[in-house]
Amino acid sequence: MSNTAGGGHVSSTPTPGERSGTQGSVVRPYGDMTGDGMIQVSFTLPVPHDKRAEGAALQLAGKMGMSPALLVHAKAMGPEHTFFVVYGSVTHLVELDKVEVLERDFPLLSAKEINTTIKKTLRRPLVVVGACIGTDAHTVGIDAILNIKGFAGEKGLEYYSEVQVVNLGAQVLVPELVERAREEQADAVLVSQVVTQRDAHIHNTTAMSAAFREAYPAGAVPILIAGGPRFEEGSAKALGVDRIFGKGTTPSEVASYLIHAVAQRHGAATRQQPAKEQQ
Amino acid sequence: MSTPKVLELDRATVRRARSHAARLGKPVVELATSHTTVSVERATLRLAGLSGADHERVPWVNHLVDAVRDQVGIEHGVTTPIWDALRRDEAPDLLTLAQKASSGSVNFRIPEQRGEATRARRAAMAAVRPGIRRIDRQRAARDRQIARLGDPKQRPWIYLIVATGDIFEDIPQAQAAAREGADIIAVIRSTGQSLLDYVPEGATREGFAGTYATQENFRLMRAALDEVGKELGRYIRLVNYASGLCMPEIAALAGLERLDMMLNDSMYGILFRDINPIRTFVDQRFSRQVHARAGIIINTGEDNYLTTADAVEAAHTVTVSQLMNEYFGKEAGLEDWQLGLGHAFEINPDLPESFRLELAHALLARHLFPDAPLKWMPPTKHMTGDIFKGHLLDGFFNLAGAMTGQSILLVGMMTEAVVTPFLSDRDLALQNVRYVLNSAGGLVEDFHPPRDGFIQTRARHVLDEAITLMDEMSARTPTRGWSPLLEAIADGTFGHMKRPADQGKGLEGVARKADDYDNPATTLLEEGR
């Protein structure tokens, strides 16, 4: 591909220093030569396969910053769609110093590390109660996190020897959840909310957190976690929960967070106690 | 499905495997025949023509069965008290009776006089019979269409999934998939439907990661596939899911609306949905009796064990489950051609000789069940988001299917575990299947693994492990007083999930049959009338 569409044609050819990749913070995609900017994309357009369709594909490639673009494959997918594969050099530059990453504020631990940390900090199993609350019958989220079957190749929390899981399943009423959490002396409560019709997920979650604050003395409320595909990032405070987890969350992320949160609380509690005794 | 006997399995060993499965299964069948469930009773009312729901979408069958249960229990069967009430003019017809019962204004009783009970039973039988007749007519209609249009020209049959949540989006997608080469269309159900203790009503447009299974959705999709089948000159089969808490009702609806295959595993609901084991086995037996009558092919779900357990270490649990599914299926009246036993290509591709192990496992299933339409399922667990590697893995999966003579091939998508497949992903996946079948479809004829070589040895080993596991299950002293299979399920033998028989969802809907239990649907199904 480099013979037909080298990076040399592009106006923003990087300087030799940038090409070496050691000095500047500007990089370009790498095909088979530093700085050639080569990428490959595939997509489908809802047009029958003909000359015009191929032109349309090249137009899109151009608008995506591919110049020159090379249409290497076009195939009809039924009478009304065409599939394309395009190679080409992109004019865009990647400025590494401007890359922003939202870092996770807790370390991701392995199952073994999680189990040993629980043993060390709690000296008993960590109790997690989970449920789909309200009318929500979609247990796929809570099951993915809690059930041993797990999600994305990772086993769920049931699999961790030091985590005791109570999965209440679908359509659990808030008072029932609070009662079970107290009965089980839950360290954490996980609720899943998939249904978002008329903002049900927000109402249910706020009702849940309020019920827990009412039922428990201040500072003793279990760690409250809400999960679901439609929660806004950063809305945990407004919902009255400790943490929101969105789409694609894996069981080990939740477990790692729990360890982090429990350790924080535990640490805080042990630090506070001497202070109280002095009073 | 003339597979050469290339594995050279010892016939006595195979017989032993089957007798072990029968020994484990028999007490469970006894359990299933001595109990009934709310869902079996509701299915019976559906066969008697009761459909529809109230303004809150609670089906009338639920109202009526609940009312009978509250007053006289379901252990006598609901039909006797219901048709007794109709004979006493509590309501002019079944629907009105259900409506009145929902407001608590019907008195049900178990008729004490022999004559009264007999007359009520006779009336119930007369009401249920047309439902069974309609299932018979649908089966005949399928046979006629297949005779006219023909089956797919190639084996395996190509099985594709559609799932938009909206039946009116599913229809054009399913028709497009058929035009692209699919022989079988499965409409995935909405997440969570398996735990609903009622069947939703009407055409639905708001499912989650799938479309609700309803009678109307079944009817719409059946009509759409009949239409495209005529256009293509090949009968397109329709699949749905007879699983979860409403398994018997969905089976009845599938028979009434001429679905062709139903996912119906003996243990999936227990293990993966935490449905009570007794509820599951009772519901399953009835639903399989309906499937047997309707000429429906069941698809079992052994692939699922391999998503939680290791596909090499747990290979024998798949074999055990297949043997159990076969035993329960045949006991319920299914014939070999209706047993779409499942298995899957789920061995970690980084493991040395993983493909040879896959071939050994796939051949084992093929040889144990030579006349069953085995369902071969694609990799999911080791699809990582590297779509290029995934596409290659799917190619090897297709090749294994072709080499070992599998019957139904669920098309693997490289987007597995990434996104809902694009139009182009589906097309690429079908190209993958077509290339393999065109280039190597006949390889099953040439593929003779050498005697006592890696593949033969591995297959024998897995079969031996399966027999040992069944032996151990039978030999174990029951700690809870249940039959060995129930004890094993409670101990987490399958898929590492512990499911005791006195826990799980739907237990409250189970009742031990009284001596005077009557169910005209079961009678018709069991007597073949």
C-alpha cells in the first residue's frame, strides 16, 4: 500500500524529528513506515453498488481526513447496501501531550488479590446484596456482575471465595432490599437499573438510597452502587449512591472498587476510634 | 446424516452411557409426572382457546389459574373446577369466567359427585381438543410446505439470529437474512422474559436485547418467513425459546403458530436463571410433549456450560447433559430427528491442539447421536474484540462443523462480545460459512482420524469421564433425600452452579398432583389422540 499512497503527498508532512518518534509529542498512524499516516477502515453505505457508490465511499474517506484514499474493496450487501474497505493516509496528527485520560481512582486487582485483601482488612467475607429494583425485570446487568457466569470472560463476584453474594433477582421492592441488607449485614448493596422509561432508573435509585439513609444510622449505610447503561457519569452524588457503573463494567472492576471503598471506610473507622476515646 | 463411524466407539460403552442416563433420569421423570405447575395449567387453558389480557396486560389465563389456585388449589388440575363452574352457569364462556374470576366473583369447587366430575372432565376435554387439533394441522401445513419448497440443499443448515426488540424491525431483518442464505431464523427474546411468570400479549416493539415472545409476534414472523420462503423456494424455519417460567405456555403457542424449533434445555433454567429444579422438570416434560406432537425440533443448551466451565475440563459434562436431554426428550415422546442437542466450539484457542480437541468433542457428539440434528454453536468466550482473530476462529469453527457432519450451524459473528452485528458483519460471517462449506463441505467423507490416534483417544476419554461422572452421581448417598440428579445439581456439578431443589424461582407455582388430578391436554398428548 505504501507505494501507492505514501505520506509524502500530505501537506502536513512531519519534520524528521517527529518522524523519529522520539522527540516531539506529535505522532501519526503507522502503516509500514514511521509517519506514513496509513490507516484502514471498513464501512457500509446504504446505496446500491455502482460507480457512484464507490465515489461516495471515497468522498467519506476524504472527509475523515484520508488523503489520498485507496478503495481496495467494494461489495454489494443485498440490493441496497455496499460494503467498502479503504486504505489511506490520514492528514490528522495525534498530539500526545493533549491526550486526556480519566484515570480510575482505585487500583484494579486480581481475584486473588481481592480475596487476600478482604481477609486482611475485614477478617470475614465481604457481604454483597444485589437486586433489580422497581419494575425492572432485566437481571442481565446484576447477573453479569454477581453470578458466577460473569461477563466478558470474567467470573462474577460469586466466584470470589471471600465475597458472599446474595442476589435477590428481579423486581425487588426497596423495603424488601433494605430488610435483606440488614439481615445479611451487607457491606455493599448493588442495584441494577436497565429500564429507563420515564426516568425510572433515576427515581428508583434515589428512592433506594433515601430508604437506606433512613434505615441506617449515619455512617453505617452500606456502600451503595447503582449500575446500568443509561446512568450519567458523575451523577452518583445526585442519586445518593457511592458509585455509578456504566455499560461494559466487569465484575473485577466492581470487586476492586468495593475493596477500595471498604478499605477506606475501615481505615477511617480505625483512625476515628482513638479520637473518640480521648473525648 | 450418514456419518462414517470413524471414532470406533465401543458399543457396550455407549450402551452403558445411555443406561446410566436412564437411571439418573427415571426418578426425575417420576417427580415430573407426579407434580403440576401453574404454567402447565395455564398452557392447558391456552390450548382451550383462552387468550388476551386485562388492561394492565395480565393475561386471563393467569387470572383464572390464580383464582382456582386460591380457592381449591391446582393439585386436581384446573380444568375440572373450571368446566364444573361453566356447567353451573357461573359464566357463559371461558373468557367471561376468567374475567369474573379476576374480580373474585366466581365460586370454584371440586365436584364431589362422580357424575358431575365426569361431565366436567368431558367438557374440558372437548374444549382442549380443538387446540391439539390446531397443532396437528400446523404440523401438516409444515410438512406440506417442506414437500413443496424443499429443505436446504446443504448440511449443516444455517442458523441466524435477529434481535432488535421490535417485531416490526425484526421482520425485514429476518427476511433479509433468509435472502442472504439463512435457513433458520431465531428471534432472541427480550432479556428477563424467562423470569416473567406470564406471557405478554400482542405485537411488541420495546424489548431489551431481544423481542418478547408473544403469540402475535410468533404469528407475524411465521407469516413473514412463509412469504420469503415462497420467494426463495426453500422453507425457512423459525426458532424461539421455550424456557423460563412460562416454558409450557410458550411451547403451546409455538405449536399453535407453527414454529419449527424451540430452545428447550433440561437444565438451563435451573443453572443460569435460578429457576426451581422441580418447576423446570415438570414444565419441561409438558413442553416436550407439546413439541413432540407439533413436530418441533428442540435445541438444547449445552454450549452454556462451557461459558462458565473450562471447555476441555468440562467436556464430559456436555456429554452427560446431552445424554440426559436425550433421555428426557425421548421419554416425553420426541423422536431422534427432533433432538437438536447442543455443543460448542469454546476451547481456548491458545491451548495447543485446541482444534484437534474440538474435532474430537464434535465427533463424539456426532457418533453418540447419529440421527439427532446436532446444533453446533460458535465461539463466544474467547472472542475478545480482536475481530480479525475472531473471524479466523469462526472459520475454524465452520470447518470443524463441516468436517464432523454437524446438522445445524449457528453462524458466528466476529462482533461477538463487541457490538450488535452490523449488516456487513452478518454478510462477512455468511461468506465465511459459504466459503468453508463450498470448499470443504464434503470433507466429512475423507476425514478418518487414525485408529487410537489423538482424536479417537480424546473422544473415548471424554465418554469415559462422562460415564464416571454419572456413576459417581448415582453412587453418592443422598444428603437431602433427593434423587441423584437433583443432588448433583444442588452440589454444583453442572456449570459450577449450586441449585438445590427446594430453592429457586417459581417453586411456589408447583403442586403435587392429587389422586383425582386431570388434565385433558396431557391425556391427549400421552395417548396420541
